[in-house]
Amino acid sequence: MRVLFRADAGASIGAGHVMRCLAVAEAVQEMGGDALFAAASLPPALEERLRSAGIVIHRIDAEVGSAADLAATRAIAGEAGEVAIVLDGYGFPEDWRAGLAGTGLPILAFDDAGSGEPIHAGLIVNAAPDAASLPYRKGNPGARLLLGPTFAPLRREVREAAAAPKPPLEERRGLLVTFGGSDPLGLTAPVIERLAPRLPSGVRLDVAVGGAVRDAGAVEAVAERFKDSLRLHHDTPRMGQLMAQAGLAVSAAGTTTGELAAIGTPAVLVTIADNQLEAARQSEALGWCALVPGQTKGAPERVADVALELWADPARRRAMADKLAGIVDGQGALRIARALAEAAGSPSPAPGEGRGPRHAREG
């Protein structure tokens, strides 16, 4: 099986689309398949990460979602031969998607909206807790729906951290702060500036930033001021371990949500885009996280206040962690890869995993 992933990353769109594609690409490779990426926008650090994973990258010199982008994507798919396509991004309009579907190749699309509009894909993935209640059938009557947290795609290093023994929550002295690969709202520096001086003695602040972060200089300057209690991690391949060592995480909503859930780390989720709000509200309703809208005035102060309140209440954090049991089992990327193999007519050796936990549905 060969799979072509079409996704982009950058300062304005973040890295989440590429990172969840990477999770599925790793699973495809584990099943003996080949993974290729096509991107019109890809920061150097992410490009290096994909290449180090043995993934061939094709650069597209065209505006995302344009006719030239479609032509280039179709050409790359044609050159790749018998290939399935995974599409992840908000910049592809319906006519673009219909044009890609015209290749006749199996297509899987990640979708976070569930508006009922045609997606033009034979497989549709939405890992949000209530994805099964969304009107996907309205515009996609023949699609195979892979819905709910059972299909949350986790990268290999996060899967391994989720499966490994972890210290009890009460013994974890790390507080993790991460706003994704690009931190488009520039929240990292102001949040750690308000959080670090108020941390109790003995608590370590781990701050993870991606290669596309806009205000790297400001983050580094603040981190230097608090270097005695703060560790700064650039493009770390150890995110799973950092999550497993954290008694609480402050994180952008999105791809990282499923990773934290699988590892069992309670969180303050911060929405950095409007399309994250509904899924984040669903996660908060399950009781394992607190939600702070990142686009509101005074968000850094609110984030720090909520994080410190939770840190000071170990019993509440334990209750939040307990609610995570069974929501995300870490096998979503493998399930997606198997569905791709079935759609492509390829044999799909079954990595050891069952039908999946609650809060999941395949239709």
C-alpha cells in the first residue's frame, strides 16, 4: 500500500494537520506500506521531521486550494502509481475536493466540522467526542465514517508513552505548556511569564515550542528569566514523555487533545481557532479538562489562573484523570491505516488491538 498525504503547516495554520497525518503515515509504515507527503507550505523543522521518518516529500508551488494546487496534487498521485490519498486541511474548497475525487483513487479526509456538506471522500475521520451525532450522511451517504476518539491518531512516540508505565499523577512534578507547532496567537511567552513566578517550589515548568512559532525570541527571553525552574524544548521528539511526566498540561486544543487523553494527563485546553471550540467544549463536558478561549482579552492571565487553581487541587486533577480511562486507547492511527488498506484493496495485517473503547463509532 502507498499513501499520499496532502497537508500543510505554517505560522498561521499551525502544525496539527501535518502531525496527525504523520501519525497515520507511521502506522502505514508499520503495516509495510509507503508514505509520501505533498505540501504547499511546510516549515523546515517539520520537513526534516518527515524526512527523518523515511517519508518522501513533494513540494507544491501553488496557492493552497487553487486549480494549480489540484493539478499538482493529481500529478503527484499519478506519478506515485497505485496510491490512496489522505487529505487534511481547511483550505480545500468543494470543487477542489471533487476534482481530486475524479482521480478515482481511494480518498480519506480528516474533517473537524461535520456540517453535512459533501466532502468527496470514501472515508471520513472526525475524532471529536460527539462526532457520531453530526450530519455526515447528509452530504456523504456512501462514505465510511470513522468517528469518535477511537480514531484519534497518535504519533508512535505518543503511543509508546501511553502504553508505558507512568508515575502516579500526584508524583508528577512537571507542568507542561505547549501551544502547538506555531502558536499563532503568541500565547507561549505571556502565559509562562504569568505562570512561572507563581509556581510552588519544586514544580518544573516544561515548555514545548514548534519550529514555526512566530515569537521564538520572546519565548526564549522569558524562558531565560526563569531558567532555574523552566526547561524549554524545541521541536522535541519526546512530547509523549513530557506529557507522561506532567501532573497537568496547558495545551492548545486540537491534535494534542487526543494525545493528552491517551496518556491520562488532565489539561487546561486553550482554543486558538474558532473551529476548535465545539470539540473542546465536548472534552470539557467529559470532565477531564478545563477550557479557556484563547482569543479572548486577558486570555494569558486566565490560563495561568486556571492552571494554578488546578495544580493546587490534586484531588480534582485525580478526578479529571480518572475520567480519561477508556476514552482514547492510542490505537486510532492503526485503525485508520487498516481502513485505508481495505479501501485500497491491500492486505491489512492486524496490529494487536481490539474493537476499541467507549465514545467511539464507525458507521
